Amino acid sequence: MKGKLTYIWSVTRLPVVAVAFGFIVGALCIAVTGNNPLVAYMALFKGSLGSMPSIGETMYKVTPILFTGLAAAISFRCGLFNIGAEGQYVVATVATVAVAWFGQELPRLILLPLILIAGFCAGGIWGGFAGLLKAKRGINEVISTIMLNWIALYIANYMVRVPLSTNVLAGLPRAGHSVIIPDAAKLTKLKELVSSFGYSSAHTGIFIALAAAVVMWYILFKTTTGYEIRTVGLNASAAEYGGISKAKNTVLAMFLSGGLAGLGGAVQITGLVFMVNQSPALPGYGFTGLSVALVGCSHPLGVIPSALLFGILENGSRQMQLAGIPSEITSIISGVILVFIAGSLILKLAGDKLKFFGKNPAVDTGKEGA
Amino acid sequence: MDTILEMHNITKVYPGVTALDNVSISIKKGEVHALIGENGAGKTTLMNILYGLYQPDAGRILLNGKPVSINSPREAIALGIGMVHQHFMLVENFTVAENIVLGHEPRKGLTLDMEAAKASVREVSDRFGLEVDPDARIEDISVGLSQRVEILKALHKGAEILILDEPTAVLTPQEIDDLGEILQNLTKEGKSIIMITHKLKEVLGMSDRVTILRRGKVVGTVQTSETTADELAEMMVGREVNLSSDKAEKTAGEVILSVEHLTVKDHRNLPAVKDVSFEVRQGEILAIAGVDGNGQKELVEAITGLMPTESGKVTLCGKDITGANPRTVIEAGTGHIPQDRQKRGLILQSSLTENLILGYHYRPPFAKNGRMDQVKIAEHGKELIQEFDIRTPNQEVSAGSLSGGNQQKVIIAREFYKDPSLLIAAQPTRGLDVGAIEFVHMRLLEQRDNNKAVLLVSLELDEIMNLADRIAVIYHGQIVGVLDAAQATERKLGLMMAGGTSEDKGDVS
Amino acid sequence: MTTAIFISLLTSAIRLATPLLLAALAGVYSERSGVVNIALEGIMTSGAFFSVWFTHVTGSAWLGVSMGIVFGIITSSLLAVIAVNLKGNQVIAGTAINLLVTAVVAFLLEIIWHRSGSTPNAPSMLTTNPLKFLEGIPLLGTFFSQLTPFVYIAFLMVGITFFVLWKTPWGLHVRAVGEHPRAADTVGINVYRTRWICVLISGALAGLAGATLSLGTVGLFREGMVAGKGFIALAALVFGKWHPIKTMYACMFFGLFSAFNILAQSFGVDAPTEFLAMIPYVATILVLIGVVGKAQAPKADGEPYEKDEK
């Protein structure tokens, strides 16, 4: 048991140190604005964990980034850098609304699973396409998924403006958003189950996210599929030698990765926003997901506390803003965390030669020609 | 002859290992001094210290009687020390001239003066009789020529002492002879040469004196003319060595692997294997002999499904496996000890347990319906570690933390567990120490004696002559002849490896 | 097509290609030395923002541009530290920098101007042709009149980059370091220093590319204005086989696609605007599908160099 704990500490201490440094740099930035960092951080934590409703708010912030964090983690495990969870999320939101709208006659028990599957598949196909480009044409998934992000955004805006617009479908006044999904397609609010969540918009989507994390953990570490994906990620050449197809697992991992991001989009729609808005920019959940996965050591269960941390930052930032501190501080904190992880800066400066990244394959993805 | 270089009491300690323990060596001007020893004996470390790549923990270096400290290759070069690395330090897509002048380019104003560079390359190559085309790109020239470029590169920088690291490993017997001549010319010009090697024959043929290292210590320095291969081998290993294995007589049975008119293109889309045909039968070891880079890798990878086949047919146990994927080939009954054990054969970051199921991880009893049985897998790991005497603290350590010999044992254990009808062993003893080599040889023979087919690819003629029942020689992607082991002599094989056909061999024997 | 339309298409293509070209050249330096520069996007953001800020502070667009370059260099030094000294994963490092810069810039917008989204208009910008005498040339005069100083600098940089990397001894060192760093090391070339310098040059050019986007077009900084152009530049780099002149053609190609979009919009072509806006991104993927199998990156691109490796 002690050995196990030592091991866990050896893998997690890098993210822990990185997070600590993120907060230190964040404190410096807060000081620059002429505020007291301690007061600001008090506000941050109080704002995100101080009461049941605020905990609820944190939970709904955690939900989408837990999904995109899982999405990033599984791609890292296969040696891929899926920076396109953004786009996969976006196409899934559109698919969700479309399916929900056209299936509005269906009973809730059928409709709800159906649209979640639709979201998963839409995101999965969007991600799987990048996987296919990589497997068949050797196209670096970093570039292709970024391009697919923008394409997804424009497709979504078009869909929202024309085919899925309330104007076209329901003869209602024109709006900058899509039709609203029927009630049968909505997830339950937590406050309906536990009234002390009060004003919070937390919804049962968080349980779907947690379940997804457990399922991903099971797939990655207990099934042959997971063994094959991890082997391709660690050494594609040895994988091929062992009869494991690199191409197939690349597409599969990108499909699962995109699917998880897509499920995140679907849950966000069914649990919170109920429609898709026209948007000039990408939502940003995919990028946060990269940080979530890296801090979570690319481990599906590690991603849970990591997503919680970023959820706290996100939710608490509003509280800080009320205290007169720019909410961007929290983005700076997450940026700094990522920079530290990329360089494993402090640990290297401290002269520590141990290989911390032995179990965080994202950092070993090494060479990508094109 | 004057002593040009002395290294006194050099010690280098790495965490947990003393790589060099009080090593002293002296080099005379104009001699070829061989430095021999097994893998890990410290030869390369000693030379890297001389070349300024590592710093010794103790000891001093005297050049022409004066103490020097060498902190970087740049300083070594300035002192007239040049190194020809085993893995060539040449930029593949640069020309010969660009490679030779790299680091001390002639300039014309701001620009690189390519004409002057070429002229000076020609001048040096003429002086030492090393003919090369300064405009040729490295990626287009042969290995032998590349080595010549490496030597020229050192000479062009004014090297007086030339370190050659395993210079013959990649050469044909003819190219080795040429190298011998080149070295003679160089010593005549007053250059001193230190040659790192583990091949005793070449030591005897090319050097004036030999220093033997064992486990970081100098065992002795002897005049080449006063020693024998047996004596050197004993000094190197520390005990009497008998690398020739006793083979039981055995008649080959049915055809297991049949390769017909196989053609394979390499990653540059050039034919690497051309119209190759051969058979491997039950109870025999067929060896593919040849110099590295003559299509062996592509041949093995095409048979095992790791590379696409251009044309031809491969049949295993009566089943057509031409162009099949690796899994189909494995399921048809192939075991494969790959040439590059770290890149192909192992997942270095993963545990031994996970490595020991690679290739049959999806089959019962290790997995059922896609669910892996961790208990069975762990038991399997334990059993193989014991059976194959893999030296490891436990089965959960990563494969990368084991020694080369133990890594090879992991692969052998895994592949033998498949009980393959055909075992393909590509350079199975490369980089292993004597004990491990003996182990591998024993296991390969055991496979043959169990009436299985073995396809052995090796660069070492000794190994081939010891193990093989029949020997196919590959040259430029073609099989130039197949001999019974009984008829094969090293000279015959050597000639064929350099492109002579089996008809030519009649003339010389 | 009338001449006027053709010239207008050509000038917008060139103007749109300019930031891509500068960023792609930034990529040439960095990747030729073996450092993958995913951070181009962030460095461009940094250059775009700081050039506008310092134009506000100093009143001079040229001083603004210089500071954009300086901050490009500062941003890229973070990549250099991680990629060269700490041997971290370059893709993660680049992504981290992109996210960090976005956050820092948003933060600065907030504390400097107390607003989000964009800066106020800069007091001075660089959107007019600096070489007035060229406008006197018949026919071509209209063409030249629409070029910005950045266009001239970018195309000049193509020649300079080619000269530096292919005609000077230092260029030979850079390419050797990107192909076979150990070989370079053994002949006494300082791999770390060479990579550092290349990454810093890369930062300067990408910073300039950012200034082109802000001061060279709309005269202000808007969040999200880089919009994936750093990545399109990377694609152009692949398309152009890491060679400055071929990369220039690749950027012109992408510029032309973006210009069609603008043309179509202004001529009221009946296609949804979203689809027109999508064109450059779709084109990028199509181009990559067409070329990548054949493109050969510098051999050591993306691989940290470990001096003591045995």
C-alpha cells in the first residue's frame, strides 16, 4: 500500500507543483492590479465552494471540461494531440439540437439517450475524421483539428442561422440562436432532487461525466482495446509488430476522443443551454480540456480532481470579479500550470533526474513530422 | 616511434557503475592501436573522454608529452584528435563537401564559399588517396563511401590522431580490406589510429598493438604480432570461450516457409528485395548472411506483414500470407525476434507483464470478449520470467530498465511461448555479451531440435557458421546463392556477400 | 474579369498572405533548427496586441511594430527555454504558450483599458503604401497603392531567409542542427545556442506577423483576430517543404483563397457567408491531404537534443 502511494505521488507531484506555481504567478498578477492576493483567493474559493448553490455552480462548470479533459486524455494515451475537442464539441451541440428537435414527439426515455448518442457520434465522427487523415495521409492532427475547429464553428453558425433557426422551423421571430429543445430532451436539475442547491443550474450531467470517466478508465486499463490504444501511444512500431494496427487505433482513439467531447456538448445542451447560439468564437472547453488532462496525468480518474480544480477556477473567477479583480487571472493561472507541465520546469531546475512523465504519455508524444 | 598520446589513470564513475577504473593507455605516432573488449567494457567511454564528450572523474591526458584538458569536441579537434563514429555523424541530405567543411566553413564575405570548400575537399582526398565526389549527397552513396567521408572529415580538420569506433561493423569483407589499405596509407603519412572493435580477426589483420579492456579495467597491452585470437578472446572475456555450439545431426522435414519471387520496396520506394525465393523446413536453421543494409530488414518485415509486398508470394505452413497483416502472420504460426529490439520488440515504458503478452494479448486465456484477465496475465509474466531466467527485481518494472541481454530474453520468452512453427530471428545477438549470446544460441538450436523452422538473419559469419544448416547469401536485395553449411567457408561467404555469385565461389575454393 | 477586379483580387491576396508569410517564415527558422513551433498563433497574438498598445503609448506605429517584435521575441523565449533547455514536449509547450498569451492579453485589456474584446483604435496605423513613387507606374500604380509596408518587408524577408539559411555558414549550421544535431555537436556547433537564436528569430517574425494583422489592417487589436492563422502558416510550411521560397508560394495560395472569399462577399455572390469564411480552413485540409505523404520534415524536428545521450 505504501509502495502504491509513493508511486502515485511520484506521478502526481509534477501537476501539484505546477498548480502551486500557477497560483503563485496568479497572486503576482493580482498584486499588480493593486489587490490582496489572499483576499482574492478567499473570494475565489468562497465563490466556488462556499455554499451549496455555489458548489452546484462549480459542478456545472466542471461537467463540460471533465468531458473534454477525458477526450484529451484518451488521445494522449494513443500518442495523439487532439486539440480539436472544441470543434467536436460544437458539431455535437448542433447534432443534439437537430435530433432533439426532429425527435420531439418521442418519449423522454428514448429521446434523451438518443440525443446523447447523437452528440457522441457527431463529435466522434468529427474527431475520427482527423484520425483518418492522420492514419491514411500522415497529416498532423494538431493542424487538422485546429482547421476542423473553425470549420465546425462556421457550420454551426450556418446551421443555427438557417436550417435550425427558430424562424425557419417554428415561424417565431428571428433570433441569434437555434430552436429550443423540447422539455423531454432536458436533463434533470439537481435542485429538483436536492432543494438546497438553490439557484444553481447544476444538472445530472455531472453524473454522466463521472460515469464516462469510470468507463474510460475501464476501457483503457482493463480491455484489449485499451491495451492496444496505449501500446500504439507508447511505441507504434512495437504495436504493429505485435499485430496491433496503428491506423485502426488512431482512428478509434480519435473517434472516442471526439465522442467524449461531443457527449460533453450534448450534455451541455440538454442540461444547461437547451439551444445553440451563434458565436463569433469557439467556446474554449477543448483547450481547457488539454490542461485538465495534463494536470490529471492523462488518467481518466486523475482527470476528475483536475476538472474540479479548473471548475473551481472558472466559477470562482466571477466572485473575484465582483471583488474588482479581472477574471482573466484564472486563465493566466491555468496557462501557467500548462507551461510548467510542458517544461516540468521546477523539477528540472531542482535537478531532479527522475522521469516524471513515465506515466503521462502526452509528454512523450515526441516527434511529429508534419 | 614516439609516443604521441598518453591517457593516465582515467576513472569515470556513473551512478552505480564504474565505467572506467584507473585505465592507462599510450599511443605511438604512426601506429594502429586496437582497443578491444566486450560491450560495456568501457572502450567507447574512454574514447568519448578523449574526444571531449565526457569528462573523467580522475586521471590525466598527455598529448606530445604535455598535459591537456579536453572539454568539448571542438577542443579535441583543435588538438588534432578526430573521431569516426560508429553511427556516422553525417547529415544525410547534405553533400559530401558540406558535411566535410561543416563547423569550419571557408567564407567569402558573408557567404559560404562552396567552391573553395570543394577544392579543399578534393585536395585532402587526393593527398590521402580517398576518392570521393564532393557534390554527391550522403543519402545517395554507399556505407563504405560514407565512412570514407567521415575519415576525410576528420583529416580535413587536421586530425593527427584518428579514433575509429567499430569501423568494420557495416562493411563488406572487400570494403574491410579497402579500409585496411586506407589505414596503412594514413599511418605512412604519420597519422596515429585508435580502432575500437570487438572483432578479433580484424584486430589481427589491421593493428600494430592491442589494448584489452574488461569491465572498465585494462587487462593488458600486447603486440599484435605476438598474440593469437584465442589469447585475445580469453583476455577479453576472462575465461575460455567456446562459441561454437554442438549441433545434433538432423534431417529437415516439410517446408514451413516458402518465399517465391518476393519483391519489396523500401521507404524511399526503391526496390530493396528483388525477386527473392527460398524455403525453410522443419528442423532446420536457414541463415540469411549478408552485410547490413542489403535488404534483410525489408525481407523480414515483408514476411511478417510489417511492410507491404510489391510482388511474389509468401506461404507459411501451406497458408498464403502474402501481404497479410502482422496479426494474421502471427496467428499462422510465426515468432519474430526483431532486429531492433528496443524500437520494435518492446514497449520500453511498459511493465514486463504487459510486454510479455504483446502479440497474443487478445487471446484466451489472457483476454475473453475484449476483457483482459489481469490475474492470468500476471501469472504468465511470473512464469516466463522464471523459465527464461530474466534478471529483474519484479515483473512490474519497465522493460527499459533491464539490460540488453535481459531485454532480449523478454522477447525470446514471449516469442517462444507462442510455440511458433517458424521462428524468425533477426540479428538476435547484436550488442549482447558473451553469456547472453550463448543463451540465445542455445535457444535457437533447441527450437530447431524440436523440429521447428528457424530463419536466422545475422551479420556475424561466426554465428551463421555455428548455427545454420543452410546459408542463403543476400546482396543488393538478391539471394546470390544458397549453400549447405558443410560446404560454406568464410572466404566463400565473404565473396558472395560482396556480390560474387555462387559460380564465382567455385574458382576460389 | 476586368483588370480592376483582377488587381483588386491580387492585392487582397497579397495583403492576406502577408501575415501568413511572415509567420510561415518564422516557422522556417524554428523548424529548420529542429523546434516545432505550435506557438506561432500565440506569438502572433502577442505581437498584434503589444504593437497596438505601444502605438497608443508612443503615438508612433513604427515604434509599436518594434515593440510587437520585441514581445514576439519575449514570448518565443519561453518556447526556447522549454524546448531547448528543459527538453519538454514542444507541442504542449506551444499550446501552453498559446493559451497563456490569450489569457495575458485579455488581462491587460482589462487593466489598461478596462474593456474586453478589443483595444481602442490606434492613433496611427500602417495600412498605406510607403513607396509613393511606385504609384506613378501606369496600370501597376493601383496595385502598388494598395500595399502596406508589411508586404514589402515580408517579401524581402523571403529573400533574406533564403540567403541566410542556404548561402551562409550559419545557415548550414542551422540546417545541420535540424537534421542531425549530434553530427553538428561533434564538429563543435553549439546546438542549444543555434536553436535559441532560431526560435528568437522565429519570435521576431511571428511578432511582426501579428503587428501586420493589427496595425496593418484594422488599426486595433481584437481578441481572436489571429483565428488559426498561426496554424495555417504551419500548414503552409509543410506545403512549402520548409523552404522559404516554396513556402511563399504556399502562402500566396492561401492568400488567394481568402481573397476569393472577400471578393465573393463584396460581389454579393449568393453563398452563405459562413461557407465563404470557411474556405481557407477547408483549403488547408485539402492541401495537406494532397501533399503531406511526400513532404519530409527536418529529421530532428520536434526532438529535444540531449547532450549526454550515449
